[in-house]
Amino acid sequence: MATSKVKQVKLTVVRSMNGRLKAHKSCARGLGLRKMHNPVVVNDTPENRGMINKISYMLKVEEV
């Protein structure tokens, strides 16, 4: 049985979401980000990568 390891990315919000565009806040919520400095691990899919790129200015991104 072959198991392929899915790439994952660890995301941390390092800048406040206050005063951001509604679309940027929605991207953060869609990625599961709630509070600052609270890391979340998500799968590295094209959909997630697009949201990460959109709000990259307020994230710290690490490969897992």
C-alpha cells in the first residue's frame, strides 16, 4: 500500500487583522487563522496557496 505524504505548511499571523480588507479577513478565516501568534498547519494545495499569497504580508509561512 503506497502512501503519499501530503505537503503541509505552518502558518502564523504576525500582523493584526484589524482594519484589513474584508476579503483578506475572509482568507485568514478560511485558512483557520483566528488569533495572532497561534500557528495552524494546512495542506499545501493550490487553493490554500492562493489565499496564503493574498495575505502573505501578515503571515509567517514555514514548510513542515
